[in-house]
Amino acid sequence: MIENQKIRPAQVIGPLGEPLTLDTLPPPGTTRWVVRRKAEVVAAVNGGLLSVDEVCERYGLTLEEFASWQRGIERSGMPGLRVTRIQHYKSLYERQQKF
């Protein structure tokens, strides 16, 4: 019997144009999240290398935290992931929604 299994790519293109594989992603248990690492994890999920559930388990993230990274990338690119600028980009996005 053939099972329905999703075929995963061996690599995806990262946020800086470099190839990402499971081995080149941040190591499991990473606790210091710089912009580049967040963007790599989002790219891995968007490219199908990992599922959202796998990312949350691998890195100890909540679904809300990961979703905020995805929103940050979608709205403002990599600068949207900077913790020091979250409020700035949030208010900018909210103003754009009003028009």
C-alpha cells in the first residue's frame, strides 16, 4: 500500500539567496534569535523543508511566536524581524491598513 507522504526538498533558498538544508539551519534548542536565524527558519517552512509543528518543537517556539516572524517577513522583510523595531513596523502597517 502506498502512503500519501509529502515529498520534502533537500534544500530551499534562504533569505540571503544561500541554499538551506536541515544541517545548515540553526541548531535545535537555539535560544538567541537574531534576524538572520529567524528569517532562515521562516524560509525553511515556506519552502517545505520543515512544517510549522516541527519548527515549534525543534526550537521550543510557540505557534504565535513563529506566526509573528512570518508576519514580520511578509510585511517588512528581514528588518521586520528586528525586536527593536517591532513597534515601528506594527504602527506603520496599521496606518497602511487604514487607507
